[in-house]
Amino acid sequence: AQKVTQAQTEISVVEKEDVTLDCVYETRDTTYYLFWYKQPPSGELVFLIRRNSFDEQNEISGRYSWNFQKSTSSFNFTITASQVVDSAVYFCAHSTGRRALTFGSGTRLQVQP
Amino acid sequence: KAGVTQTPRYLIKTRGQQVTLSCSPISGHRSVSWYQQTPGQGLQFLFEYFSETQRNKGNFPGRFSGRQFSNSRSEMNVSTLELGDSALYLCASSYYRDRDTGELFFGEGSRLTVL
């Protein structure tokens, strides 16, 4: 069975600080997908990124970057120069190729002005 | 392009009642998945529908059921409500592609309170 661990329950930073959200996953599958979602107070989950297991290239999108390392089963997410609008709960998730995602418990990020 | 629409957004029921939640996916998306979010258990997969057929089911009791219509709209039903069913129920739609999870687009959810 798959498992996703987000050890950081809550992180508080001051605006413009960089912050990294950790995600560690467990799986026996050779083909799988990893995701990050953002959940603002309104409730909907906003898709941020999807990575498949055979693509370990890091990715940067604006202030967001992701570091995927199969050797440590980690898929960490970094926000550079954080902003108040980044305040939300962030979820890491795993899937084996169907729509049944296994989510981590989430990390609540608070960015103080 | 309209997003995933869920109705109702909020509802209150009492134990023993049943509830039906509705989800309209993004136009062109044929797969609809449902998730339950609670403070204790987090986000858990309920089931997925594609072409009016349930394709995958999570570990929930039979009181939880769903269906999908020919226009891809989906409903989920919870019968004999229990206090523990209080949760945010999230619907997600995706452009179904076999062997590829693709991106899931979520609605804002239906928040159910059971008294």
C-alpha cells in the first residue's frame, strides 16, 4: 500500500522568506505519480504539479520549485520569496496511475506580512 | 471555462437521515472522483466514475454510494448518516486517459454536518 508522509504540520514564515515543504512517500510500484495541491480557505484543491516516477528532473515554475529524488523517496516543494497569498494548506499525493490519490496529512503554511 | 461545480455547498442533517451530493465536472471531462476530508482521517478516496461505471472504490462502507449520468454529472449518496460522516466532500474531474492519472481538478466541496 502507498503512504505519503508530510512531517511538518504547520510552518510559519515572514513574507519574502524561502520555505520548503517536505514530502516522503512509500510505494512498491515502479510506475507512479506524485502531486502537490494547494488548499486555500475556500476549500477547493488547486493542482500545482504532477511528476511521474521516471522523470526525476527538478522543475521550477515562477517562485515554485520541486525536488524529486527517488533515492530518498522524497518530493519536496520550495516557495521562494513567500507572499501572504501563499498561506494555505499544501498536500502531497501519490497515485499508481488511476484517479485514486493517496494524500499526505498536509502542511499548513502561514506567511506573515 | 467553468470549473467543477458542487451542490449544495453546505448542509446539515441528523443521524439516520440520508444525503445526496451533486457534482458537475468541467466540460469535456469524463472522469469524476469523490474524496472525503475530515480533520482526523484527512483526505480519503471514495470512488471514481467514468462512462457511468464505477471504476475504482475506496475503503468505505456500503452506505456510501454514487452514480454518474450520461452527461458525466455525478451524485454521491450517504445513507443512515452517522456523526462521523461530518466532512467536506470533494469532487474532482479529469480528462480520463488510461494508464495516466492526469490532473485532477477539484470543486470547492460540500460541507456536511451531521447532528
